[in-house]
Amino acid sequence: MGQADAVKPGRHDHPPLARAELPEDTAALAHYLIGKLVVRALPEGIVSGRIVETEAYVAGDAAGHGYRGMTPRNRSLFLERGHAYVYLAYGLSYMLNVSSETAGIGTGVLIRALEPLEGVGVMRFHRGVERLRDLARGPGRLAAALRIDRSLDGLDLCREGPLWLARDDHKAGEIGKSIRIGVSKDADRLLRFYVRGSAFVSGPRSLSQGQR
């Protein structure tokens, strides 16, 4: 399956989530986004995936990028809930986050993994891998599959454009929670949410089994 297998540009049935639908609490937003869609409009067509894993970075959280205040790099994190905060991690991989709560707070939700839905051929081309499970399992892979980079930082995800959030009629399934992955500060907080039994969830299998 190649790039030409994508849905034609502009053809979709994914109206954006309204900002009023988004919970104002960061952990509640991370839970709410499970089962929703990330939709990317590319020249090759519409690419989308169902969110199966998130992490919340709440107010006063030492692991959060907003903990020490606003900087030119993280200012999108301080926007009103529903905006994209995209950063480059370790100089290697981009990460997609959704700003949360009210403007000026500096909290957000990391989108950790997607179940690929539309534009799978485009995702495979971007990632250079064939296995469906590995296309967007993990935040760096997700961003690469959907060609997300700093050019999308600050984008309103509650408005149709290059990238937005949408509702999905599919039932998400049972949602579990655990500690976050790769976090050394405030590491004991149960702020990771995921779809139990999903093959598309990232991280150690032990974190997705036997958790609350």
C-alpha cells in the first residue's frame, strides 16, 4: 500500500470537537480524549487515528513542561484548552500535546498512541515500516506517521485545518490508568490513560496489565 492509497484531500466526515466539549481539568481531558480521533489533512489525503493512550501533565507537576513557567518554547502549552503544543524531544522526535484548562495555566495532555484508521499507506510511507501496530504506537512514531512538526505548534485543534481533534462513533472500550512512561519527577502519579487490551498502546506490557 503506497501514498496513493490515501483518502482524497478534503473528503472526510470528521467535524472538529467543540472546545466546550473538552473537560477543563487536565486529567479528565486525558481520559476524555481516549477514543477520540486525531485527523491530519495532507496533500496526499486525510490521515487519521483513534487515540488509545494519553498522559496528563497537571498543574504543579514537576514532570510538566509548564512547571517553571512560560518560555518561547512552551508558550503554546499556556493557551486555552484545545491547542496543539508540539516540541522536539531529545533532538529526535516530535511530540503532540493538547493544551488544557484555562489560558495561562501551562498544563497539557500528551497523545501517546493511535490506532491507525485512514491513510494507512501514507503512514507507512512516512514511517518506512509495514506493520500496522507499529505505525503510531508511541508519541514519536505517531508524529512521524502524521507528519507533525513544530509548524503545527499553537494550532487550534477545535477547528478544521491541517490538524484537528474529532469524535468517533466507535466505543473506546475499558480505560485503564497507570504511572506515566519515562518520567522521573512526580513519577508515582497515575496520570497515564489507555485502552485495555489494545495492540496499539505503547510502553512496557506490565504497565497495561493489572493497573487500575
